[in-house]
Amino acid sequence: HTGEVYPSGFLPVSAGSVRKESLAAIYRESELFKKLRNPDLLEGKCGACPYKTICGGSRARAYAFSGNPLAEEPCCAYQPPGYESRSTSGDRAEKAYEPSHNEMVAGLK
């Protein structure tokens, strides 16, 4: 093993190496972990989402799709109130499916 510390097995961005510093120091002090813990840095609809402090979306999936772990979760069906994504035409906004509160709660079980 090389000693590299990653946020998850599906997010291949190194936060540091345990060969150079402690695991606790990496988790507490690395810029990557600090950014991932800060929901105010989330972009796109994740940044506008009222559930961002509870959910946060998949940072690994965001990275896989965009190369940016703070980008919006590309597979999330939830559309935050007042947020409109850009359509492929570029000048119209498309309305995405917005699950009801009951559907959101049922999905958590």
C-alpha cells in the first residue's frame, strides 16, 4: 500500500499520505476533507438544495461525471425549489421531477 488516504473507494483523489502525517491530521486538516465537509461549497443544484446538510449527494459520482467532487450530484432526481437546470437548448429551463416530502421520506427507509 502506498499510504495514500482517499475520502472513499470511489473517489480517487488523495487527501494526503499516512507515511507523511497521521490519519487524524489528514482528516482534520487536509484541504480536500475540509471542502468535502463544507456544504456551502457544493455547486449546482446540490448547492441550492435544502437537504444539502443531510444528504450532500454522492461526491464520488459528481467527480466521475465532472472531475469536480463539489459539482452537483448528476443522478439525483430531486429538484430544489426555485432551482432550474439549463436545458440542452441553452436558452430554456427544463423542469425536473420533484418528489413530494412523503416520497423523500419513504426513500430513506
